Amino acid sequence: MAKVEIKKPIVDEISELLNGAQAVVIADYRGLTVEQDTQLRKQLREAGVVYKVYKNTMIQFAVKGTEFEALSSHLEGPTAIAVSKTDATAPARILFNFAKTAPALELKAGVVDGTYYDEKGIQIIATIPSREELLSKFLGSIQSPIANFARVIKQIAEKGE
């Protein structure tokens, strides 16, 4: 069996993983303990983020000609890839927060909603709250004036009695 026949399914798997992804972040996991890696994988899995380690050459073949091609320049050394198809900030947020407690984890770069970001850009993306948090804050800010108005009307009604 030729080497190409062995590698093609892996490249196809990566391509399928990236197909329709809202966010892709690559990181250097060198130096993480098994316990830290297990904790990280658990956090990512709970957020619906796929986290895998592939050979850099396989990732390069898979991203060639796609919106993720800019990541090729960062594919050196051990590389883990975190992919989310639902939450654009989840991979960056989880990896960035985990890197605070495990300095061995280094963010390399990422693509969020079709836009390439370097390490510093990904760190900024990581500070953006999730979509659910933003919606709840928005709804809270809409409800606040209405609730205050209702309380005032109720107090006026009670005072008039």
C-alpha cells in the first residue's frame, strides 16, 4: 500500500472537521502533563469543541486552498487543533483560560469566522463572551427599564390606595 493511500483518509478527516467550522485555533501543547491534557480535553468537549493532534504536514494538505490556509505558517513543532462549528469564541476562550493555569500551553494562531488572527489576536478573541452570555446581557439590559417602570407604577398604585 502506498503512503498516499494511508495519508489520504487522515487529510480527508481533517478537511471534514474544518468544513463549516466557525473557529479553528492551533496551539502548542508541548509540556502539558497527562492530567492537564485530560482536563483541557474535558473542558473543550463540554463546550462542543473538537480537539485533536495531527501531523503538521497532514494539516497543511487539508488547509491548502481553504480559508484556513494562513495557519500553515504556524505549523511547526507539536500542534493541536481545536475546532468549533457552533461557537466562534469557544476554542480561543477555553485554550486561553487554560493557558493561564498551564503556561506550557501556547496559542499559535487561529481563524474565526473566516478571518485569520495571530497569537495576540486570538487572545483578544478569547476575551469576548460567548453568544449566550452576550444575549443574556442584552436581554437583561432591555428588561431593566421595563422592570423599573413596572415597579414605579406599582408603588404609585399602592400609594394611591
